[in-house]
Amino acid sequence: MPKRSAILQLPEEIREELDRRLVQSGFAGYIQLSEWLAEQGFQIGKSSIHVYGSEFEKKLGALRIASQQAKAIAEAVGDDQNAMGEALVNLAQEKAFQVLMDMQINPDEQDFAKLTRSIAELNRAAVQQKKFAEEVKAKAQKVADEIAADAGSKGLSPEFAAQIRAKVLGIAG
């Protein structure tokens, strides 16, 4: 098993400050960051910081892209059927799985109870998403049935009532 990153072994507050400094410096200035870490009592070379910084920059970039795409999707399709929530749950599940696959698990350093709780919460959210979608579909079906039943008494032609019903059910654009 490869050696664990020295940066991942830093205390959380030092690693968070390193992350902040990496972002602030535009993912540059690794020598200065190495010197800062030395002042904090940690001897970590600029190349190790660069490797960590490169991965962090990729993850941050992916998060920015995902956020922009989510915003674009919400603006383009609205969120009548909670498509955004469903997409976010799917993304979170995918990322959790990816983290599990990428992790070199050291049982002494992992909080498996927390991890399994997170997975359970994601699954609960997915179930709620499906339940919500079914409720929306049932409501649309009810309205469509009412339109079809009331069409004649409201002076609508059967063809026009069918068009309205189709739109309510999402069959027509």
C-alpha cells in the first residue's frame, strides 16, 4: 500500500488553512506554503504540496462546474418535479461511491458509523425523491381525468380536451 500523504495527516485546522491559502494563491507559491508549514512545525516539501494542491484544484473545479450546471438545469427546466433535488441526490451517491472506491481505507482512521449514516440518508433522500415524483404524477393524472370528464359540460371539444390532458400529463410540449 502506498505511503499516506503527509498533508492528509495534518491537523484539520492546519489542512483547512492550507486549503484556504492554496485557493487564495491561485494554486501557486508552493515554496512559500512549504515554509509556512515549517513555521507550523510540519516539514512537507513543495512537491508534496503541489501534488495535493493539484488534486484539490481539480476537485474544486469539478465542484464549480457541477454548481454551474445545476444552476443552468434549474433555469432551463424549472423544478416542477424536483429534478434538481433528484440530480443532487444522484450526484451525492455517485461521489460517495467514488470516495469509497478511491479511499485507501485504514479502519483505525475511518468513522464507519458516520459513513453508513450518510449512505442511509442518501438512500432515504432517493426514496423521498421517487415518492415525490409519484405524487406529482398522481396529481397530474387526477387533473387530466377531471379535464376529460368535464370537457363536454364546459364546452370543450373532445380533441381540445385531449390536447389539454396530454399537456397536463407531460406528453405534449
